[in-house]
Amino acid sequence: MNPLLMIPGPVPLHQRVLSAMSKPMINHRSKEFAGIYEECVSILKDVFRTKNDVFIISGSGTAGMEAAVSNVVDGDDVVTIVNGKFGERFKDIAELYGNTIPIEYQWGNSIELDDVEVALEGGAKVVTMVHNETSTGILNPVKEVATLARKYEALVIMDGITSIGGVDVPIDEWGVDIAIAGSQKCIAAPPGLVAVSVSERAWERMEDKRAPYYLDLKEYQKYANKEVTQTPYTPAIPLFFALQEALRMLKEEGTQESIKRHRRYAEAVRNAIRAMKLELFPRLNDISEYSNTVTAVNMPEGITDKQLRDGVKEKGVLIAGGQGQVAGKIFRIGNMGAISEKEILFTIRALESVLAEHGLKTKGMGATAAEQILKSWSYLHP
């Protein structure tokens, strides 16, 4: 039996989503596919809280990141905000298309708005940042950065791959020009599709820019405006079947309810971690928050990363280790996908059991603390 996925993606899928992928193939130039695509875009606009154009690309979240950068950057200066693996990935992509002005912090440290403003004063045309940095469990202040970017007439590109659907992300209200969401995170669909929203300001910037052939957003706009809505290239049809069903489920639940559920589970995990006398990893300032979708924890003494994760896996749960700068120093618990209170508590009990085997006796305090949040949350957060 496969272990329970409690990592920052891919995530456990509902049977409705799994079953949707088994439908027979259809013509991707047909009205039937157009209907699926249009329904997905309609729901995604509500999830993104945007009136901007939204396109769905067959590719991973990184394809969306590269599409966003490559369509608006052609030798321009780009401020790249880095405090984790995926901020670093944005920087690496931006270096292929323009001149980067990196604002870099130790992974897990909060960003400083003064640093962002100083970088923007040099005339950069674009700012890239990750909203929910899953490599460190920190939620970065997109709203505040976007306000600064508008002051200096720079576009804002936001990786919302692990926040959109699990965190309140009002794209239009914040002034985000290009936002990216992955199928395999809060939306709880399989990996392989990425949604990209594009503002009018971003379209204006694209008019005289070159773009990679497959990731040319102008082509996606052109095909979306045909009499029968299409994608410019053959889409991953089974993944669209699954995405449609996952988005229908998200609509049935309600985006705000989904956000509350993710927050509730994250708070339960964090409460458990504190009760077990473990230390949460990110260093927060007054404009940063803990992630709604993944919790990062400093590795306790007396146990290695391998011992911890292998032990938890033997008990039926897969959790994630650290990446890059924090490899072996932290572990991470995701709370996205088709999970319930049962899976949260099962994960905490598995973690407690492994820690106890290595001398850290918590006597069930973690599971008790998680249960307290799960039972009381609806009263504390109406």
C-alpha cells in the first residue's frame, strides 16, 4: 500500500478526480474540449479572484514561471526576490531572458520591503517573487511588494503555485500582473497543468517582446479567442478531465471554505509541533506569515533526516525533507489535497511515534494539541 502523501505536492486525489482521468479520449479541437477548457477557466478566475485573462498550459508549474518571465522580459532589468528554492528558480529563469537584480536572504528569513524599494529605484521593469515558499514554509508579502512595484511602474510576477486555492489571493486587488497556479497543489488535481493569469499591463508589455515558441502567451490568447476555444498545441486531455472535476469540487466547497480548511489544518499541525517542543523553521517579521499549506520544522537533536522520514514512512506517511541550503536541517509536512482531520492526526501520531523511538517522549501531546485546534477552530474562526 502506498504511503499517505503529506508532502508539498503532488497531493492525495479524490476518487472523483482519479475516475475522471479514465474517460475516453476526445478531439482537442472539438466543442466538447472547448467546454471543458472554458469551464476550468471560469472557475479559475473565481479562485484567482481576477477578471484578467487566464490560460491553462500543459506543463508543470515551472513552465508557467518561464512563460511569465519570457513573455515580458527581453534584456530588461528584473528584481528577483529570493528566500527559498523557488525564488531562486525564478532568478535562474530571469537570468536567461534579462539582467537580474537579486534580493537574496538566507532561506527561511523574511524579506525586507526597504530592500525591494532600493532595488526598484534603479528602473527595473519586472519583479518576480514566490507567494508561498514551500521550501521553507513562509508566506511572503505580495500585496506590499506589488504596491511598491506600481509606484515604480514595474510588473509583478507571482508564483502562487502552492497558495492559490489554499490562501486568499485577490490578484486584481493586489495588482499582480502575472500569477501562476499549479494543478497538483491546493486545487488537488494531478501534476502536469499550470494556470497563468495575465493583466492588461502585462499584455501591453508583451507587444514588442519575443517569447519561446511553446510558451508564447499571445498564442494562447489567440487560440482562446477562436470561435471554438482551443489551446495552440495538443493539451494533456486526461489531465484536463481531472482538472475539471477537481475545480468542480472546489466550487462545490467554495474557495473561501477551502482556504479556511487549509488554514485550519496548518494551524493544527503547528500547534502539534509546538506541543512536541519542536521548533518551527521560518523566521518571521511583521509582514510575513506561516504558510497555510506546508509546515517546516527544524530537525530535532538525536535523530537524522533519514531516520525521521524513513521511520514515518514505515508507519504509512510520506513527509518531505529540506532542499538546497536547508537539506538535512528541516522537515516539512504538507496539508493540501484530498485529506481530512483523520489524515492530519494520523501524520502527527506517526511523527510522535518515531520521535519517541529516538528518545523524544511527547506522550501524545502533539496529537492532543492538533485535536484541540481541529475541534475548536470553527468557533475561534467563524
